[in-house]
Amino acid sequence: LYVSHIPAIVDAAAKSVVTAQMTPDAAAAAVATFKSAVTGEFTWSIFLIKNLIPVTLGNIVGGAIFVAGIYWYSYLKPLKK
């Protein structure tokens, strides 16, 4: 299953290439060009491997470091006398 085959995603992204100054024919051509360019470029495997997994791991590691650091600073840091 290709992400580019999900019509709502492709249509929403394709509308971003249309400007107010374009004629209807030029806008339709721009949307068609965009849709043909993204076909096959965005797949679920690319999404998982290049986006979801690195982002999730980064959030886990970053969240653990920042949350642990705040708890350490708030409750476990030695008090100055």
C-alpha cells in the first residue's frame, strides 16, 4: 500500500502547489504533475523506517533524559548547606 494512493493525502498536498494567480488549466496541470511526481515516492515502509521509528526513539530517549533530569534536579539533587 502506497501512501501516495490515499486520495485525501495526495489531494491535500497537491492543493499546496496551486496559487491564486494560476488559471484553472494551469492549476489542474500543476496538481496532476504533483500527483505523478509523488506516486511511488512515499510508501508505508519509507514512512516507518525514515520517519516514525526515528521520531519515536528520539522522543523516548529525549523524554527519558529530560524527565529524569527534571526529577533529579527537583528531588534528588543534593541541597547546598
